[in-house]
Amino acid sequence: MSDTSRAVALGPYSAAVRRYFAEPAHGGDPDPGAGNVWTAEASEPASGAIIRLSVTTAGRRIRAMRYRVFGCPHLIAALERCCERFEGESLESLAEFDLVELMRALQVPVDKTVRMLLIEDVIRSVCKLAGRPGENETGT
């Protein structure tokens, strides 16, 4: 067990954050050739948090979501939960993203809100990119 994993296991994190952090199924890059890929990035310089979210689509359906992140365990767990929630849904379902519900479900402290807003930013950016099919098929 790494020092970071040990700190999360012993630290002030909810069981959900611990689970998502320990078992990140959606981390990494999208599979090449899997469909249209829409990629957006967001960062928060004060904390050093950076998110890159890639959404692979077939038509208007989300086939896969992958992320790269530099941030706290709450941010990693929140991205993992978002990917789990929206994979298989329509692109339009991303409009249902609810930051308050996400923070409540993971018991994210209010002082982490600025970092959590990065997720909202990348989801909105992906929606804007994917809303213009044909203009930039890779979204990047």
C-alpha cells in the first residue's frame, strides 16, 4: 500500500471516497478508435488541481468516460463517481450533473468546493464541444 493510499484509508474520508479512490476504473486515456472523443481540461492554480476529462461517444450516447487528474482524493473519487454515473447515458444527460448531490454523496467538505467546481467546468466544456458535431470530431 502506497503512502497516499494509506493516508486515504486512515484519513478523514467517507467510505465512498475511500472506495472510489482505491478502485478507479475510469482513470487514464480513451481507447483510440473507439468513437468520437471530446476532451476538456480545467485547473485551479491556487491548489494545483488539474482535470482532463475525455468522453467517447457513439452518436449521442456516452460509450466511455476517462479522466486524468492531479488533485486530492475527494476530486479523484468525484470524477470516478461521475464517470460511473454517466457512462451509457446520452450526452444530454450530462446536463443533469448536480454538484451539490455529488458533494453530499461523497461527504466532501465545503472547503473543497472550488476543486469540485472543476468537474462542473469540464462537463460543461465537453457538452459545448459535443454540441457541435462535425466541427471538430476529436473534440481535442
